[in-house]
Amino acid sequence: MPGPSEKKHQEYEWQISGKVKETHDTYTYTLLPVSESQRFDFEIGQFVTLSVFLIRPTASGGSEENLVNRAYSIASSPSRDFIELTIKEEKPYGYINPTTGKSDSFAAYFNEQVKLGDRLKLKLNPNKEHFLWKVATGIEKNVAYWSGANGAESARGLIQYMEDKNDPEFNLVLFYSNTKLSVDNAKKDFSSTEHHPVDTLNIIYYNWLIDITKKIENLKVIFTFTREQEVPITSPQDARIIYRKGRFFLNPDGSPEKTLSKYGGKVETLFNPICGSSSFINGTVMLPNRKINRGKGILQNLVELEGVKPEKIDKEQFYLQQVGANQQEEK
Ligand SMILES: Cc1cc2nc3c(=O)[nH]c(=O)nc-3n(C[C@H](O)[C@H](O)[C@H](O)COP(=O)(O)OP(=O)(O)OC[C@H]3O[C@@H](n4cnc5c(N)ncnc54)[C@H](O)[C@@H]3O)c2cc1C
């Protein structure tokens, strides 16, 4: 197998061998190399760029086929033979860009058109100081991972890695922020500990996370629900699966909460990767007039409220949050 430098910008061909529905708008794909010459090594936290021909609508009611590229974090562990990618539809199916009069999305059409057995072209991002590189190299082993509604993919890879390696020195607390548990809460009884049906589920990896957290002692998950009036799950409360409501770093009465100290333990020892939209990471949003509005996100809260040092923070931004565009805002 060629070394990493020879393969830096190489395009590989992998084949879809599995497709699992995670939520009403998200699928996880399992990919295998079409031949051993197409295999590459990767590290926790790296992402790939997919290039796929997709048929997408135009404003005139027609359709066009184009080659479309998007970045996806690897959601599986390097210790496994395959890679897994989780693809969430941010823009709704049928969305037409008002300026170009054409669809400019990827995920909704990928999830619709890509089938088992299809071959995909992908590139591994070559950046050495990629997201989580300090975790991948073993410099950081005590991790508080902050995920928006779309952002837990690299944490999933990390959890699989913990499962495979069983390193007693490695600890992960996953802080996972979502608007609500289900897109259809009114009709469901969420007090049950049974698996939740994926068709209405709004939290990526929810059932898997509950199961795996019960198995791995060094893993803890803090779910927050930002748009629920009440916490939708009440019992039983496992010490390593915690439910809260509202934004992280805010108490129910609106006063500041030291969320990391409260659930994560010793702040100085913790490494804090943050992954999600710009709004989740640092409060940056694009207004309808395309101006950028800067606010505060997890990053500022960690530094200002908890005194976390910049070298103990890492981040991966999936996209720039547009105000008024996204119904699934995660903060
Ligand atoms: C390094 C990196 C890693 C990533 N990893 C992942 C991953 O593992 N999984 C994943 O799902 N995504 C990941 N992404 C994001 C991914 O590339 C896609 O953006 C995502 O899948 C959404 O695709 P889309 O086609 O729906 O929207 P895109 O065409 O990519 O557009 C996203 C943009 O649409 C805007 N938008 C949302 N709703 C609307 C609306 N109603 N109208 C207009 N605009 C709207 C959002 O604000 C956002 O700016 C990653 C991105 C990067 C840069």
C-alpha cells in the first residue's frame, strides 16, 4: 500500500455496502474500497470529500445532472475495515436557490439517488493538523466533545475506537445539543426506554448512543433539548446518560451555568473539540441580507465562563448557519 504522502491528493473509489436510516432526514452509509489498491489509512477526526453525479431540479420544473462535491467527517474508527459516513439533509428536498434558479444542495439528492453497490469517488483531506489530531496522536485522552444537531460524526468514530481499543486512560464526555427528541413528539410516549422509531427521530445516533454508553464505562453522554418545554425522557436515569433542557451554559432561570464543570469534571484536564454549525461553535450567523452577525457560542462560553485555554479547544465547522433558512437550528 503506498505511504500517506504518495496518496495525498489522490481520488479513491469506494463502494456502498450498507445504508441505514438514522433519523427522518439522515442516513449512515458503509463504504468498502472497490479493490485493496483503493484503500487508504486515516485518523480519527479526518474528513473525506465525495464527488457524485446527482440529478437535481431547476426552477422551470426540469432537472439537471451535475457532479457535486461535499465534505463528510469519517464517522467510523480507523481500527475497522470499512468507513462510515453520516449524511444529513440540511436544505429541504426541492429547495431552489433564488439567485441561480437551480437546486444547489447535495444531501437530499444523495440520500434519494445513491443505492447499495454504487461506486463513489472520494478524497481524503490531507491536513495534518486536522480536527481531533491531538486525540488521534494520543496527546489528549480526556475529551469533552461538544456536538450540535449535526456534528457527532467524529465522536462516533471515537466511540468505536474506544470500543475496539479498550484504553482505560481514555475518557469521553459527549455534550450533544438538539432542538428536540422527535419531529412528532405529540404522538409518542418518550418515557419508555425502548428504541425510538427512526422515522420520527430527530437525534442522530440516539438509540446507538444509549446502548453503547451502557457498555463503555469511560463514556458519558449529556443530551440537551433546546426547544422542549420539559425534558422528554425522565426515567430511568443512568448515571452516564443525562438529560437536560435549554442551551448549554444557561440555567433554566437564564443565569449562566458552568456546564463543563458540572458534568465534565476537572476543567484543566479536559480537551474540548466542538463540532457543528457556525452558530453552535461561535454564534456566527448569516442574515437574510447576507451580512454576517457574530455572537457567542460554545467556544466563547468555554473560554469566558470556564476559563478553558485555547490549546484545549478544537473545532470543525460543517457550514455557516443562515438565519431564517434552517428550521433545525441546534442552539
Ligand atoms: C469538514 C466538514 C465535514 C462535514 N461533515 C459532515 C458530516 O459528517 N455529516 C453531514 O451531514 N454533514 C457534514 N458536513 C456538511 C456537509 O458538507 C453538507 O453541508 C450537509 O450534508 C448538508 O448538505 P445539504 O446538501 O443539505 O446542504 P448544503 O447545500 O451543503 O448547504 C448547507 C447550507 O444550507 C443552509 N440551509 C439550511 N436550511 C436551508 C433552507 N431551508 N434554505 C436555504 N438554505 C438552508 C445552511 O444554513 C447551510 O449553510 C461537513 C462539512 C465540512 C466542511
